[in-house]
Amino acid sequence: MPLLVIEGLEARVGDKPILNGINLTVNRGEIHAVMGPNGSGKSTLAQVLAGNPAYEVTGGSVTYDGKDLLEMDPEVRAQSGIFLAFQYPVEIPGVSNAYFLRAAYNEIRKARGEEEIDPLEFADIMDEKLAMVDMNPDMLARSVNSGFSGGEKKRNEILQMAVLEPRLAILDETDSGLDIDALRIVADGVNKLRRPDNATIVVTHYQRLLNYIVPDYVHVLANGRILKSGGKDLALELEDKGYDWVTSGSPVGAGAGARAGA
Amino acid sequence: MTAFPMTDSAVESYVAAFDELSSSDSSPSWVQSMRRAAFERFAALGFPTTKNEDWHFTSTSPIADQEFVLLDAPSGDVRREELEPFTFGAPGWYTMVFVNGRFAAELSNLGKLPKGVKLRDLASAWTAAPEVVDRVGKLSSYDVHAFTALNAAFMHDGAVVQIANGVELDRPIHLLFVTDATAAKGMMHPRNLIMVGKHAKATVIESYVSTSDAMYLTNAVTEVSLADGATLQHYKMQREGARAFHVSTTEANQARDSHYVSFSFAIGASLARSNVYTTLDGEGGGATLNGLFMLDGQQHSDHQTQIVHAKPNCFSRELYKGILDDRSHGVFNGKVYVHPIAQKTDGKQTNKTLLLSDTAHIDTKPQLEIFADDVKCTHGATIGQIDQTALFYLKSRGINESLARRLLTYAFAADVLETIEVDDIRLSLERMTLERFV
């Protein structure tokens, strides 16, 4: 059974349709890159999969691990192993990163029927995870993302991912605004977390990130549809020829092609 | 029977109580004269109505419509362990406990007070320390404030705190006013006097709490004087019973280079009004007035502050935050007066409110009157709701809706809670904030 099956997914914000029939299948162990120009709907796809109530799903279905994902509240999705690394991580002044991470970790443990852990045990776990994303332990005492630089925010997203160990991670433009060193650290973190039983969807505008996180499949999104799918070479071709190369053509065969991993 | 010029039928029920008190009053004659003058003033003023600008958003009729019995004799039965929820887990503090308005020595902890620190109960101090209590009534203004006048007419007990010049207190003083079920339909008029000597430093916590849900009225007045260079951290914890009425007025007078730091925390009572007034009466002083109120159900809680910059080169900082749920109603009115001579005044006032429901209501009114021309005064008020983006962010990490909302509610209050310098209080209030809206 595939981990994720998206069929004919349509969604809008207010009156504006953004996703117009997305088909995508993701199996365990795979990395999929979703690329596309600005406004193509790639971030919306990420938000819809995480359950952001600001987006209204108007058609299609999403099956996650055999279950209807669209019926699940955002927190239930997270507890079931879905993780969205935000393009714009939210600042929450007043709530410490340590408290936030432990609360999230314990909520997910509770959902799995595991015991909650105390702050001391959690500190041990954190040491290892912080090292993975090369973060200073001082940031645990700081408020969630508050006053963090762009790079720190993105690393904090990957830190959360490392702590929560998702089965399906969705990285929404995690590379935007990162210098090459930060990009490498973030990508290393993602690669270390890769396992045969989990999957990753990398949403990005640029091919650059895919030098570090090498995808099994690349999909090109435009106007809320997947126009072209292929292997990792597709990203290089896009880099070379630009998005116009895909978007100016007709979306022939998009449906079938998008089921690359099926 | 005394005849007073009656203008208000609500005042009449207080006449009998005043006559009764007068007939058995053992306080010094100057106090008796002040009582009489204050009662006459109260009778003339009557309970404030919403036509009074200072009471525009708060109706006192739930209080005026009741006939309260004056609680002046010792009453009640409160056990030490019942006080535990209200002592912030800090048993070592110097503590004066008052039960239903009267000092309860057996529940108090006056331990070994450092040299230069005197704690007295007012009921004894009238006769035992007349030279100290002669300042009672000098720092508060019963001529304009009806509830202060009512307090002056009926005041009987309370705490008299004296910190001598140069003394830095090693731990807080806690004045814990507790009511129990026997306070039902009763009224209490606690009167406190806090005097901090030159360059002395102290922390005083005033708590108003209840072990029952009885309906009663607390009408407290606290007078504070800070001598040159003195610092007082003054916390007020209003955690009255759910059906209680609570009115309290703090009036502080600050000499040069003194610093008054007030934190007003209010979560209790059905109808509450808190007044914190301070006058910067010497150069180089500072006043910091912070507050946090959290309401739900049908609670009404009104907070009025007044900072008078009477001398040059003083600063004032004010941050009041309200969190309102259900059909509750909050009021904030922050007055800042800058006298013509008070040049180089530096004042900043902020009021922020978080509304957790569509039916909660806040009235906020900054009121700056500036008569000097070389000053820096700012004010700002915001009213908001839970940030949906932040809520989704927390939920996307597996945190359930209820905990996510509580965390964001806590986060809203975090900056004002961080100003609390007494760790035991800060931790306790942080927990109360997290648990308030479950």
C-alpha cells in the first residue's frame, strides 16, 4: 500500500481556486520533489496536506496509510506521522522552544500509546538532535522562532522534524533564504532522517536544494496541476530551460505521469 | 439616630451600620472624627453611577442594591492548610493573615522580623502605636472617591507595615486577606498602611482570596509612602470568590528617587474594581504599574490607574493585559497627569487585550493630560484574538486544540508575567495563566 495517494485534489482560498486536480502517489522510502513557478500552487499543496483550515478542499481525495487524510484534524495528521516544515515558521513569543518541542513530542507519544517523558529525559534526546542540525542548545531557552534569523528558523523546523520523526515529511521551500552553508546543514539533517519506511516531499522553486537532497521523482506544478513528472534529471533540465519550457506546453499525460511512484 | 443629608436610598442602609459602629467605637477621637467626615462625604457622593466619568463602564448597582452586614468582630474558621493554595509555595515569607477582615495571629507568620521592620495589625495599632497610625487617611483621598470614603468610615483592621531607613528586606511580606463561608452577605473594609523608609527596599504582596463562593464585599484601601530612594515591589492578587464584590484602592506617594513597582493580578470576583494611583512627588522617581486580568463567565473587572507626574525627571511604565472569555467584561482606564513643572517626564503606557470569545467585551481608555512641554509620553492599546496561523502551527506539530489555545493564551501574557521579580509568584502565576482557560 502506498503511503500517500492524492487523486484529483482541488482546493481554494476564498473564491480563488488554487489546486485544480492534483494526482500524486508517494511510497515509503521515496523522496519526491514538487517544483513550479511562483503561484503554481505548490505551497498550497503542502498546507492542504498538513490540514491548514485557511484552505478549502473542494474536490478529490487524499489517502494516507489507507486512511482518509482530509477527515483528520491537523493535530491528528501530525500524530499520525505527517510533518510540514513551514516556508514561514511562525514566531510565538512567550513559549520556549524547549516547552514547545517537549509538548509536541509528548502529544505524539501519547497518540501512539507511549508514555510521556519528563524534561530530563527530553534533554538527553535534544542533545543528539541539536547536534544533527548544528544548533546551539541556547536556542531551547528562547521563544519559538522569536527573533530567529531566517536560517535559524529553517534549522528549527528540521530540528522539530528530527524530534518528531515523521513518516511523511513535507518541506515547503525550506531552501528559500538560506545561504549555502545553512542549506547544507538542513539538507544533511533531512538525509540523516531518511529511512526505508518514511517518505519526503520537497517543495521548492530552485533546483539547488536537489543537489543535496536527491529526489527519486520530480514533478512540475503549474496552475494547480502537475504538468510533468520525471526522475531527478528533470530538475536539471528545468534549471537549464526554465519553467516556461513546461508551462507553455499542453498538460498532456499529466495525470498518468504524475503517478510516478505507483 | 444621626441625620445625614440623604440623596441616595442605597446609602441609607449604611447609616444604621455607621450609627452602631459609632456607639461602640474604641478608636482614637481623631479617627472617630475622620470616620464621621468620611461617612458624610460618602453620603453626599453616593455610589458612583455610570454618569461619573471614572465609572462610565462599570455599574456599581450590584453592590448598591445589596444590604451588607459590617464584619468587624473576629469570625470564621479557616485552617492553615486551606491557605496553601494562596501562599505561592513559599512558607518562609513574613505573613499576616486576616480572616473575614480581622487579623488572625494564629495563622500568621511574623517569625523573626529583621531589625527595622515592623508589622502591626491596625486594630491594635490604633492604641498601641498612635504615632505610626496617625498617617492613616493622609495618603488617600476620601473627599472624591466614594468607596475610599466608605472605607474610611468603617475601617477597623488591616496591616501596618513599616520599613526603616536603609533596610533591605530579605524576603517578601504577604498580607493575606481570606474570607470563608461565614462572610456571606458581609462587608469588610481593610485598611493598610505601607511605609518604606529612605533607601529601603521591600516586597509586599496583598492577596484577597476566598475559601468559599459566598457573596460578600471587600472594599480595601492601601496607603503607601516611599521615602527618598525607597523601592517597593507591591503585588496585588485578587482571587476573590466567584460571587464576591471587590473594590480596592491603592494610593502611593513617592519622594525623590523612589521606585514604586505595582503588579495587579485579578482573576476573581463577579464584579471588581481596582484603583492604583501614584504620585511622583520628587525628582528622579519611577513608577511601574503592570497588571494582568483574566475573566470568564459573566465577570466584570475594571482597572483604573493614575500616575501623577508632579516633579521633573521622573519616568513611568505601564503594561496592563487582559484575557477575556465567555461574556466577561473588562475595563482599563489609564490616567497620566503631567504637571507644568514636570519637565523631562518619560511615560509609556500600554494596554493589550486578548478576546477568547465573540461575546467578551473590553473598554479601554488611555487618558493623558500633559501640561509640560518637554516630555515624552506614549500610549497604545490593542485588542486581538488568538492568532490562527500560530494555532495551526502548534496543531501541525501534534498539539491538540485545547493545549494550543492555552499555550497561545499564556504566550500573550508572558511578557507581563516576566516582569514579576519574585520567582515563586511568577511561576505560580504562569501556571495559573496556563490553566485558567481549559
